[in-house]
Amino acid sequence: MKTTEELKEIILDLRLKIIKLNVPKGHCPYAYYNEFDNPLGDCSDCSECKEVFMNKWEEIIIKDLETL
């Protein structure tokens, strides 16, 4: 049986994978999700945007999981 921490890690991984799947490769994720503004402003490197975006979502998901 999995521990609570292992289950939280699985949930985190699955939620991040779902977000990644919803953003086509090479596209800016802020065009698909508008929960928060792009901290980089108008950037020309979508991979950099995506990294910042995914880190922000990871923080949000971890915060949500802390309440479980």
C-alpha cells in the first residue's frame, strides 16, 4: 500500500502531465491557461515560458496537496 506522500507525488505527476498535454509542443502555455499572467512579459522563447509556467503550476498543485 502506498503512503500518503507517495500518493501526493503521483497526483502531482499526473496533474502536471495533464497540463503539458493540453499545451501543444512549441506553443506558449499562457495562450492556453490564463489563471495567472506571464511573468516574463512578451517573450520570444516559448520553452523558457513553459518552464516558468510549469514551475508555477507545480507550486500551485503542491499547495493544494498540502491540504489533503
